[in-house]
Amino acid sequence: MSEQKLEGEDLFESIAQDLSTKGYSICSNAIPESVLKPLMQEAQSQLNCFNRAGIGRQSQHVIDDTIRSDKIRWISDDTEAGSAWLNWTGELKQYLNRRLFIGLNYFESHFAHYGVGNFYKKHRDAFVGQGNRVLSVVTYLNEGWLEEDGGQLVIYDDADKEIERVLPQSGTLVIFLSEEFPHEVLPAQRERFSITGWFRTGSRT
């Protein structure tokens, strides 16, 4: 994990280098405070608008409590917090396209809320040839998070060997190739807020 405080293109370049060499990047204190704090305020104030998260897309979308138990709300640019977040990720998208030539077209993301005991079992965000998710993006909104609070993101390699365990601390940013890395969210022991998103190619359908 990058512990040094990086901003702007220095941060984006560090992410690009990580993606090109190992396929994932983990950076602490990555999200500007001017973007981060309004997102947390919006997530907390709109919690009654969150819905149970499912698995699968469109006609294959189902709710399965044995796989995931969080709630989500999609982020749009119709609020100041959402607009600032999408502008920031838009700048990152442009940089990665210019630096890595990966043809990202658009970004979508949602808030995720995990209550005590909530989890998301091991899964992949995309499978080869079956989707247009290229990069998965996770950032955290929780201040003062401790190891005993649980809720860590665990990232595995293709052999199901654990390679990273990320504490969901406010401002930490995780980006990885969507097809390459199985991952899970361990049960949280306190209320946990995050944002999950995907840089995609193709159309928005």
C-alpha cells in the first residue's frame, strides 16, 4: 500500500504504474477531503434510500443473503457530493486512458452500507468475455477504523491465495483489474460505509 500522501497526477501515475506491474493498486489518503467528507455526509443522511444489494445484472439479478448482505445506493451527479466524486474519477479515467491505452468509456458507482455482521462472500466483478467491467474501484468513508472492527477487503490471486487485506479506513482507494482478482468483504463489527465502482468499456446497457 502506498503510505505517502500523493495528489493529482502524482497519485494517478502511482496507480497507473501499479496496474501495469501487478494489476492492482492500494493507496491510503488518496481521496481529497473536499470530495470525501461530503460523500460520507450524503451516505449517512440518505441511508433510508439504500436498497438490498443483489448479485447478477438485469434479468439475472437476484437477492441472496448467503452471498452478500449489504445495502447500496447508486451515485449520480445530481448532488454536489456525487458530482465532485464523478468529476474526480473522470480525471482519473482520462489519465489512465492516456497512460495505459485501455479505452475506458464511463464510470458507475454506488454507496455500500454494511451493518454489524454484514459481508460479501468471495467473488469476481467480471469474467473473461462476459462483461465490460475493466477496473474495479473501492474507496472507504469510515474514520478511526480498527482491525478488530472487521470489514476488511481481502484480495486473492488466481490460486485463491490471499495477497492483500485492506482496512476500510477513510480515504483509502483500491483499484484492480475486474477479471483478474477474486475478493471478499469480511463481516463488519461496526457500521461500515464505502463506495464501489467500475470503469467500463462498451455501452451503458
